[in-house]
Amino acid sequence: MNLRYRQGLTLPKTFSVTLKPNKALRAVVGHLLAAEPRPRHAPLIQAPMPQAMRDYFLDESQQLPPELEVFCWLYPSEMQVVIRSAGVGRYGVKHFIVSDFMKAFPLGYWLAWDRPESVAVSLCQIPSTRSIDDELSIELDFRRVPPIDWPENPTGYDMLLANEDMTILCQKQAV
């Protein structure tokens, strides 16, 4: 808001972008898979979400598994965040959503596994398409931007269960 008045900067309420979603989704999934912390010769983590992510990433003919949803939002920060295999929940609700997060300017991504329909999400969803080269437009809503430190600093009744070995935070150093 200060930039608007001090420097005359205004942003539209929404921004439409045309992309090849399966290429964009594979890039996000590939970055998250590469961030899996494990000793060099240790076996890969065997669980439904990371296995489905590997299968999708390695086979261009596959569509995103129906249990996996990818959401994105505007992320105006130099802090880079990767959170793998976290649980997102709400106090008083029994179900946790297994989640991966990746945030790096200009976008943040939330990969949610088997999200119940009762859990509403107001972020932009990136849908999978049939072919790797199919294009579509998505609309980013600049009015629905979570706080810069979400999800690592939940508010209200929201919860994040994360493992410090599966979390990476990077900040640019002043020179």
C-alpha cells in the first residue's frame, strides 16, 4: 500500500498468464524432488506422495495424479523456502493434508496430497492437461495473497507440522 502512494505503483486485481501447465508442474515437482534430504546412497523415500511425484516427473505422458493438487500465489520476497512432507491442519479438525511447499520470488507453490473437499483453498490452482505441450491461461488474484511467512508461521487455528531436516530457508546475504 505504501508503494502505491509513495511511488505511484499500482497492481491490477488479477493477472492472467498463459502457460504450458504440465511443463510448469514438472519443473516445480522436479525442484521439490531434488530437495529431498538424504545421504547419497540411501534409498528414496517410499510414500504415496513422493512416489506419485517421481512417476509424474519421469513420464511426460502422465497427467498429474488426481490426489495431487498444485496451488500458487504471488510471493514478493527474497526469502526462499522449501518444506517437504509437512502436515497442514486446523485445530479441532482430525485430517492433516500431506504437503510440500516451495517459495521463491515471484511465486509460491503448495502441493497438497489428498485434500478433503471440505478444506477450501482460495489460491490459484494449476491444473494438469492431457499433453505436455497443451496451453491454458490461469489467473492470479493479487487480492488473495497469504502472508509472506505462510505456511511456516500459521495463524489462528491453523497448524503446520514440519521436520527441520525436511525444511530449507535461504535468505540473500548483504554484501
